[in-house]
Amino acid sequence: MSKLKLGPLEDDLPVKITVDLPAAVHRDLADYAKALAAETGGKVAEPVKLIAPMLARFMATDRGFARGRKRAD
């Protein structure tokens, strides 16, 4: 398997939100959690723990978002 975009998950003070996901997306998150654990040598995280770091990674690498954010400042 190629190197995953997420690294080890950090513990951080969470903000609680509720999100409804399609079952297929939840299954994919569970599979990703298993692959991440195998790659990092950690334990398998709950799929919900992947959502925040995935969103953060997505926003950090979205050039359009970064440009728009700079213009807003």
C-alpha cells in the first residue's frame, strides 16, 4: 500500500458535532483506520476519530481555500 496522507492521530480537546454519513463512507473510514494502524504500528482508531484530521489535511492542502483565506485577511 502507498503511504497514507494521515500520520498518527493526536489527542486534542474536541468540539462535539453531529454528522450523518452514508454507510459506505463509514465502511471506508473503518478500512482507512485499519490501514493507518498497520502503517503507523498503532492501534485501530474508531472511524469517527479520522474525520477531524482528514478534514484538517484536506483544508491544509486545498490551494483555493488558502488563497481565499489570504484574501479575506
